Amino acid sequence: MTQTSILAEQDAFGAPPVSAGYKVDISRGERIGRVSSEWFSRPDDERYLSLSALYAAVRARADRATARTVETRTLRVEASRDNAERLALIVPGREEPIAPTHWSFGQMCSLVGAPAGYMRQLPAPLAGINMQHGLLSHRAELVKTLEADDGRIELRAVTGPDYGRIWDHELVAAVVKIAGEGTGDTRWKVPGLLDWSTMTHNPFVEVTKDTTTLYASDRDVFLFLVDDLNPIEAGRLRDGSPDLYFRGFYCWNSEVGAKTLGMASFYLRAVCQNRNLWGVEDFEEITIRHSKYAASRFAHEAAPALASFANSSPMPFVNGIKAARETIVARTDDDRCEFLRKRGFSKTETAKIIERVLSEEGRKPESVFDFVQGITAVARGKTHQDARLNLEARAKKLLDRAA
């Protein structure tokens, strides 16, 4: 089934095609576990069933927040004598004490050079004395606070004065522009599931707390969406069936300084129940630190890049895969060894790569695409992340050169 025929079966985005799923080959490409890590770690109250619900939640907390820049010497730490665990901060402009969150307390400790784990074990009065001493002797004169008033005033973040905050709702709003609700009303949606028994990816799965990939906590936001209603054919498998891909992207941010803003775009062959990404190709990632001009960079770089990927044609990717398949670089065993050794692969790595292609494809590698698939297959077996990422980067470099 070609891409054209698949698209012809759909009258509009989200309209079910004839097939209930797409046969995929996940033995190829990379396996990426970033989304799976998010899926495993999120409690129910951090999982959202639509982009509008996610946006409403993160926008509401931003509307209740106040950011200000203050002098460190004007901050006062207050410890409760009645509650050994209660410690609060008195900020200029507010009469009532502000209780730090677990995250902002750690930031305060980092600010004054105190180990957060140790400080949390101390009684509040003793921790307060140490914290106050650190603030008074702190060489930096200014800090930026983020305070939230949600019935109870909390200190959500303490950062440097040049911290360039990109609000979580700004990132979600950029995604909403291209993905609507993220549930099938546009081509971009929460992904379906891989059926391991038939090796088919089924895009028609109900969005529930267990299947959603839209997350937000008190310190970050993470979203993962795919276009799995419109598979892309990029060549043929060994049995002659189409090698199908879907477009996907995930993005993240923390308005309180827990992580950078970033987004990754890629092509993938399937997503399983625990949200591992299988058969990933053409993975690209950009990050933006929350520095002084971060908001401007988001507006002029990250948001347009996301929209560009969402609306771009897959033909450059398809043509790149086609070129890699058609570029024959080795016909003999000597050619194969020479091709890999010249590109920095060891004798042991070379033997493993050739053997993996032989075992998975039933023949030895000949094209650039064959070698790329062999390299990524070996990379999947690496237990150390650095070694795996190094191999995957070298495979991508080969693929890019062929294109």
C-alpha cells in the first residue's frame, strides 16, 4: 500500500482508513525511551486527556503567579517554633511568610551553597539560621522569585536575576496552534499502540490516563504527539511489504528552572503501551536554556521550528532513505570491512554490524541504508547510554551523507 493510497482512504484528519492498523518493522532504526520514562513516572494528577485541559491548568497557575527581582540581603527566613519542619521566607512587598516548595527550597540551598539533602534533615530553626547566614553573605546581590497564590502562597522558584522565563503555557499554546486538542481533531494526536502479536500499530486508541502523553507537574510540562493516521512509505521490507513510518515530536519545559525548554522531531515506526518509541529515524533535537533572551529565542526559533516540522512535507526524509537504499558501497567482505573501518569502527564492531544485518535481513550489507540499520541494531544492545548514543550519532551521520 503506497502513501497515496493510504491518504486516499481518508476524507479528513481523523477519519478511519480501511485498515485498523499498519504493519510495521520495529527491528530497524533506534529505540528511544525518553517518553517511556515520563509515562512511568507521572502520577494521575499530572496526566491530561487533551491539550485544552493541559493548557487551562498551566495557564491558570501562571495567572496566579508573581515574579519579582529582590536583593538577597532583604530576604528573611522565618522558622516555626511550633513546627520543626516549617520554614518560610519573608519577601519585600509581602507581609505574610511564603512557604517554599520542595523544589524552590533546593534552589535556595543551591543559591547559598548549602547541601539541600542535609538542610532538609535539620530542624526548621537550625536550617533557617544557616539559610539566613547564607543569604546575608551571598555575593550575588539579586535573585528572581516566583510566587504563587492559590489560597496558600508558595514560593515556586528562586533563580538568578537574568533567568529568562519561558512559561509552560507558552509552549502548550504553540502546540495547540498545530494540534488542536491533540486527540484526533487534527493530524497530530496522542499516539496509538503497537500490537505485539501482529506487529501492527493501531492509531485508534482511546485517550485515557493510562494512554495519554500530555503531562504537567508543579515544575514542568511534557507533550508527545504523532501523526499516525497518515503513514509514510519509505521503501520496502525484505518480504516486499511497505516500510511505514509516522511523524512524531515531543517537547518539554520548566518555568521554574528544573530543565531547559526543548523539542525533538523524528520519524518512527511504532509506539508501544509503555510509550517506548520504536524504529526511530532522522531524530533532531533543539534546546533553549532559560538565559536572558530565552523568551525571544523561543518566539523566533523554537515555535517556528515546531510549526515548520508540523506542516512540512516528508519527501526530503523519504528521498534521503531512498538514496541511502540505492547507494551501494560494498559487494564483497573486504569492501564491507573497509567501509566500516575507514569510518572509525573497530574490528569487533565491524564484525557485529555485518552479522546483525545478516541475521535480520538474511543477507550481508551492501547499501548505506543496510549499514545504518546494522549500526543502530548494535547500538540498541548497548547497556551504557553514552556508547549507544555515540553509535546512533555515527549512523545518522552516514545517513545524512547519503542524502
